Amino acid sequence: MTRDKIRLGIIGCGGIARGRHITGLTQLKRAGLDNFEVTAVCDTVEENVSAAAQYLQREQGANPEPFSDWQECLTRAPVDAVDICLPHGLHHVVGIAALEAGLHVVVEKPYTVTVKTGRQLAETADRTGKVLATAVPHRRMPGQRAVHWAINEGRLIGQPRMFFTEYTQWRPPPAPPSARAPSQTGAQSGAPAGPARTNWRHDRMMGGGAGVIDSGFHFLDTIRYFYGQPETVYAELRAFGPDGPAMRGAQIAEERENAAVIMISFENGVAGTWCWSFQIPGKETRNSVIYGSEGSIEDTGYSDRFSVYHLFMHVGELRRLDGTILSLGELEGRMRREIGPDRVQRLFPNGVTDHFATELWDFLDAVEHNRKPEVDGWGGLATTALVESIYESAYSGQAVKVADVLSGQTYHGWQRDIDDYWSQRPAPKLTRRAS
Ligand SMILES: NC(=O)c1ccc[n+]([C@@H]2O[C@H](COP(=O)([O-])OP(=O)(O)OC[C@H]3O[C@@H](n4cnc5c(N)ncnc54)[C@H](O)[C@@H]3O)[C@@H](O)[C@H]2O)c1
């Protein structure tokens, strides 16, 4: 790096950028992790740009240059790196253009909308030599760090064997996008407000699917983090409407799945289920447990429906055959003592535990020290292959090997029209006019 600080641009100033990214960046600065400055903000919605800019000015003393066009931003903004918080379908387009323009990139989950587009993005990072990070925050929460340690290093449940994750609930079907009230922006208090979110999630080319690819990307990254390389997937997805027949198989491509029964096996022998629906009336079920040869770890945060996507956010319990019971908090304490202060500092730099702050810090530190981030493009692609294995299995009614979906050998049709759409809209080659 030639300058003192990494100049960061934020592209897409919607819910997550304003609610968690820029607030996470403030937490970093307050903790003395101050190797960056936000120098540009970009969004097609002017109010989102100005809300983000005002917050950054007030909380970080920044004076970011506003842009409404991401190509202008990549060409003219005074930045070394960009944080892409855009709709899913734009992740690879803007990511590739940014890398080609010589910028480092962190891209929000779900990395990309297909395996093919994700491979193009990862290959571009390799070719340009720039840092590419996939933003997957939940593995960085103290709870998931502790469970990962307990399974893989502490070996507190012996040989991991199975997991069962299910959540069923009746929620009234969401109103059509146009009838929705403006969303409350800002997941954290003090986050800058702005207008309603857009409805791109209902567009298959932009969203890539529903729960499996969106919030589900978090769960799928977590199980890769816990158990390693996935092997085989069999998935049944459904779209239940209020009155009509249940959509399934290839029809799911025309609908948004709202129910899933999925079995996943791993190369290390672990097998598990991930089953959920928020459109099933009557009895509710909540269950999320990991079993090993010597015990179990349960996520007991059942009050939060997101527990089926975001494991071990709050509370949990480890039980061993020898009668030991540890809360998730006790487990975290044990991890911290056993891994020692240097590794604790790497996981929670200067005591920061907010998972959005630490994921951005990992990226910024990777840029500063020219190292790989914890989850790079290939790591993002590995989870995308698991996402698309679920969709390709549900589409075809067959079990699929994740390695075959990753290599492109299995391509039953789910991804085809999305790939066709984006192949006609390739990333533009941009020449930067800014230094
Ligand atoms: N890590 C998490 O827990 C988490 C949570 C929510 C969302 N996300 C991810 O963050 C990303 C954004 O989601 P969101 O919920 O903030 O959506 P959002 O709709 O609130 O924000 C997207 C923003 O992008 C802007 N935009 C759209 N097209 C644009 C374009 N061509 N040029 C410039 N700006 C454009 C929109 O105006 C909007 O402000 C998605 O990838 C989503 O999956 C992650």
C-alpha cells in the first residue's frame, strides 16, 4: 500500500450496508482498527446515498464522494477497494469489473447467483492478484467460533456424526411486493434511516432463488465451516400458496421456495438434515442439534426463526456422555482459554465481536498485508456449489454430487436461464481515471 489508509467505496447503500456494514466500520474505528477511510458511496437511490454519507460524516468524520452509477464510481472514485452490497445478480458483474479495474473487492453473501458466474469472479481475482473476500459474518460470531472449536479442536463431542436442523411455523403469506410498507432500515440502533428496500429479491435473475440462496447461504457456509467438504445432496423444495397446488421440481424455478426438506452428507461421514417452512399451519417445531460419538451441541435459541439459518447466535448447550453440560457462553470461555491470546486477537481483534465488523476487518487486514481473507472467492464458490446442488437436486428430483455441480458436470437446468441472462450482460471493461 502506498497510502496510509485503504480508501473504501461502498456500492449499494441499502438495508445491510446502512444497517450493519457502516455501523460495523464505526465499531472498528472506535476500537482503534483504523487502517481505512470510506471515500465513496454509491446507490441508484439518492436518499440511500445521502443517508449513508451523512452517517459516515457524523460517526467517522468521513467525507465520501457520492455516486449514483456504479460504473462511474469504479472509474472515477478515489478508492482502492469496494464493498459490494448490491442485489445478488450484480455481485459478479460489479465484482469482475472492479477487480479488472485494479480494485480489491469484498462481496456480500450469497457470493453469486450461479456456479458459472462465481467461477468467473474467483478466476478474475486470481488473474488480477487483487483480494476478493466473501462476506459471511455468522461463522465469525463468538457462538459459531466456539462450536467450531468444540467440534474440530476441543473434540468435545468426539467424532461428529449427524446434525438435525428443522424449523416449522405458520406465518401469513407475505403481501405482494408493491403492497409492502417501507422497511425499517438499520438493524442496529443509531444506523442511518432511508427509504424502502427494492423488490429485486422477487426477480429470479437478480435474486437467484429464495430462502436457500438468501438467508440459507449463511447456514450452508456454517456447515461447511463445521464439517468441511460436502459430498451429496438430496433436496425437495416446495412453494405452498394460500389455496393453489404446491409447486415442486422444475416449477420451483417459477416460484419462490417457502419449504425445504434437504439431506446433506459430507466427505468426513457427517450426514444431516435441514428442513424448514414458514408456511405450515398447526404444530410448530424447532430443533437444531449436532451429534457426535461422545455428545451433542444444541442451539437453544428457538425464539428466533432465523435460528434455522443463523446457528448459535445467542444460546446453546453442550451435553457429554460423561454428564458434563456446558452453556454456549461457557464453551466460548473454554475456547478462549485454550486457544490463547494471539488467536483470540485474530478472531476478535481489539475485543470486537460484532460479526459484521470482524468480517470487514478481515478483508481490510488482508488488503493491508496482501494475504488471503478467511473466505475468499473460492470459499464463496464452494458454498455457492452447495446452494446450487440443492436447487439442481430439487429441480431434477435426483440426488447430486456437490463436486459435479461445482465442476459443471451436473447442470440439470436450474441455473441455465440465469447463466444465459448474465452471459448477455457481461461485466464492462472499465479504465480508471482516478488515482
Ligand atoms: N450478511 C447478512 O446478514 C445480510 C443481510 C441482509 C442482506 N444481505 C445481503 O446484502 C445484499 C444487499 O441486500 P439488502 O438487504 O441490503 O438489499 P437492499 O435492497 O436493501 O439494498 C440494495 C441496494 O442496492 C441498490 N442498487 C440496486 N441496484 C443498483 C445499481 N445498479 N447500482 C447501484 N445501486 C443499486 C438499491 O437501491 C439498494 O439501496 C444482498 O446480497 C443480500 O443478500 C446480507
